[in-house]
Amino acid sequence: MPSDYFIFIPAYNVAKTLAEVLRKIPESVWTRAIVLVIDDGSADDTRGAFENYVEGLDNDSAGDLKKRCLRYMRFEQNLGYGSVVKKGISEGLKSGTSYVACLHGDGQYPAEKLQDFFDYLKSNEAVLVQGSRHLTRGGAKAGNMPLYKRLGGMFLTAVENIAFKQRLTDRHSGFIVYSAEFLKTVDLQRLSPSFDIDLELISIADARGLKLAELPISTRYAGEKSNLNVVTYGLRVLRQVFRRIIA
């Protein structure tokens, strides 16, 4: 019987944070989910962190359930965030699930909020719901998001809100839960292998006039190294906006 929820976790050099991310997934989600960790050619012991987490689960009904739900997949070479997302979505759709969630392995996004996001999609007409770090005033600053990221994200979001039909407060959050019915209509192979893929999926839904939604999430930055080049990413975002305006 297909699981209601499919959660894929992009994991690149997240040996220090992966176990805590998995621990924060609500028990109510585990009872109805498959959780796939996709190791994108990590140079650290991300695989060992996953195996240690599984070995440390209690030998009771809750621990046995998580062991049955958990999957691990590794790319031997680093293929990029977009490639991980495409693989995660593809595996989710093959599982027959109703909802697919992207939960990053670095701990920046609140795994404990997953049930709220799944419940929102089940009771609303949106095809995706994105976590926003800016719906709560001052939340991004309180969560130690670097100033250049706050300003850059606010600028890009403001520009995108001019070009796209629906207004959002944080178009660059990677914490997104999708309706599988929407994802089935997307040609994944045409999407970017880079960090642009989240924006591309949102843009496709927006262009079709499908409803987008966002829920507030806390901001968490603890000095971890980002794999995103903000300058080149920003330029690519502006290029997409320009293409949308002239389309």
C-alpha cells in the first residue's frame, strides 16, 4: 500500500546534522511516510551518520517503524542540488504517494513542521506549500540569517512578485511540500540540475494559474557553510524573471 507522504532529504556533507533532522520528524509523519536520504557524493561521513542513526533506534514498535520507513541512496559523484531534487521527486512519484516533501539535511528547515504542511495541502487547493522565513516579522534576523542573504532574498522576491501572478514573501526557501498530482504533470528532465529547480517548479505552477501557498517557519543559521553561490544564483533568478516578463 502506498504511503501518504514521501520525504526526500538532500544530504551533502551533513554528517553533523543529519541525525538531528531525522529525530525531529514527527511521530505522526513516520506512521504514514517513506523517508529517503539522498547522499550527493558527500566527502564526509554522511553515510555513517545515517547508519548510526538507524542502529541507534530502539527495538520497539516506533523504532521498527522508522527502520521500515527509512531509505538511503548515494550518488558517487556530487551531481548538484537540482539532480537530487529530480531524483527525490521521481522516487516519490514511483512510490505512489500523495505528497512529496523536500527536507534539507543541514538542519536549516524545521522537520517538526512537516505534519502541519501535509495537513495544509490536504485541506486546501494549493499544489505546493513553501516555508517562509519572512512571514513572521524579524524572524530571519532572529534566526541569524546573514544580512546579505536577507537583503538579497528580499530584493529577488520583490522583483519576482512583479513578474509572477502570485505574491509570496520568501520564494527562495527550500522547504517545500508538493502535491504529487501536480508533480506528475512536470517534465523533470527539463528542469535545472542546480539550486534553480525550486524556483522553476514554483514558476511552472504560477504560470498555469495553480494556487501557491506558504506557511511561516523559523530561521536557523548556525555558521554552516553554504554550497550556494549567491551572486551567480541571483543572476540566474533575474534571467528567469526577464524571460517570464517577455514571454
